[in-house]
Amino acid sequence: MAAPTYLRSMPLHAVTEVYGEAGLRDRFRLETERFDPAERARLAAALELAGTLHRDDRRVREPYLNHLLRVAIRIICYYAVTDVDVIVAALLHDAVEDHPAELAGRPAGTTGPATTEAALAEVARRFNPRVARLIAAVTNPEYDPALDRDEQYRAHLAESLDREPWARVIKMSDFTDNGVGVIHTTGDKVHRSARKYRPLVPLFRDLVTRPDTPLDDDARAHILGQLDLAEQRFAAILDEPGAAPAVPGAG
């Protein structure tokens, strides 16, 4: 049965709630009809690889692939990006961080810088070095357990996104899905996520307004509006009476 074309007019989390993964796949197909056959084949290969690597992963109440699809779709339909390398990297933005051994063809559970580099090399082989470079920029390094994890995360983002303007586009969509979408989360993760992401809003405000960020004025305005909404939601979660206290190092 063909997907209804009005999927294109629905907010992405509404598509998720009503139609689930199948609806997001249909929305992705509708959004990518504009690309030529060779580009659609690359996107299909990236989606298949993401589905394989994250097949057993869950994100609270949903398959993890839903998050990856929303990040990629948002870049196309709200940021007006048609650069296929960027969309491929969006679909695979968590692959190296979450599944380096499987991607690199190493024994399950193998980690460390060498495995990460091997996984990135495999991405470069399957797609191209630029896709691998974009994914590397949004892949978290191994953090020092003696230091605050969230502070290390913020420092890593500030450094890596400073030198990779196109990676900012991916990370802004990822932040929108995690930050603005925090109200679609349940349990303790609501407060943990709000505490983790709230301090990132000023960083993203700076990045989206930089002249070298490759977005048009409408996309910039859209993202700034989403950052305003994220701040409102973080305040509602964290500043309400009886809000869960911060747990040092949580997140």
C-alpha cells in the first residue's frame, strides 16, 4: 500500500507516534524522490547499513533507527540540504560510536582508538572519505572517567564542530531530536537528557549563526526557533518544583 503523501506535512515525532518506523521509512522515501537513481542507491545503502548495525538497539520506547531517520529527514526537509554525503553521514552518525567492532569486522566488544579508526576506514571504503570525516566529527571519544562526562562532551563538540561546518548541520538535527524531543522521552532519562543538553543551547546558537555554517537563512531561523523551544522545555523540566536533583557525572 502506498504511503499517504500527507506524511510530508506531519511533524516527525507525529509520524513516529502514528506510523512508527514504517512511516518514517516512507517519509524518507518521499523526501528522497528528488534525488537521481545513483544518489538514491547510496542513501538506500546507508539506511540498510544503519538498520543492520542498530537492529537490536532501542531508544526508550522505539527502535533506535527511528532517531537516525528523523535526523536525516530533518536535514532534508527543514534544512533544505541536498548534499547526499551529509545525509548518508546523518543516517550513520552513531554507527562508529555504537558499533565500531561490527563495522570494522572485529570481534564483538572490541573497542579503542584502533577499532574506531578501522570502523571509519570501512565507512570511507563503502561510501567515501568525506562521509567518514563527517561521522568522525560527531563521534564521541573515550572520556576520562575521573572527569565530568557532560563537560567533556561539551568540550568535544565545541572543538570538533568548530573545524567541520557540515558536521554542525548533522549535530544540530541530532540535538533537535534529542533536546526538543526530550518530551517524548520517559522516566529518569527526561531529567538526565535535559541536564545534559541544556548547556549546549548557547553553543548551537553560536554555531548556527556563523557565516561558514552552510545553511540558508530560512534553515537558520528554523533552528534558532527550535533552540528557543528546547530552552522552554528544559526549563519546564528542570526548573519546576520538585524536579529531580542532578546526579554528578550522570548522562
